[in-house]
Amino acid sequence: MFRGLNNLITNSVKGNMFDDNAFDISYFKVDDYYLIKFIPKDENMLQFIAKFELKFDIKTSDVTEVKMIEPSEDYTKIVFKNKTRNTTLDEAVFNN
């Protein structure tokens, strides 16, 4: 399930997220972001996940929010904020 969500996010960066035939996809423009809703076509997956929602910033096309909604309407929401890009990292960060 999380692997599928990860694939959606990864494919959005690659530019081919909408090639997946596993979902019914709806697109919306809302204020300063785009909202894309993914409803699984697989009946087994629908038992656990009613839909995924991805929000993209209109100006940067960055994913700003991921929401995974269960059939009971409970949800898990991941918000990406305070992002930094192309910063220099000390080599020590990668040492165990």
C-alpha cells in the first residue's frame, strides 16, 4: 500500500504518474494548488484505501501534501513544508 503511494510520488517527479491504469484519476485546480485524487480500481485495495490525494503547488509543481483516506474516512496526511533545496551537506552526515 505504501509502496503504491511511494510510486505515485516518485512517478510525479518523473512526469509519468498518470500512466498508471490502477486508479481512476480526477484533477482539480483549487486556489494556489492542484489537487489530484486517485481512487483504486482494485477491489482488494479498496478494502483498505478509499483514495489518495496529492496536492501540488501551482508555481513550483512540488508535492505539498499527500493524503491517504481509508474507507472509514480516517486518513493519514503528510505535509511537506520548510523544504530546502540543493544545500551543501557535510560528508559526516552519510557516515554511520
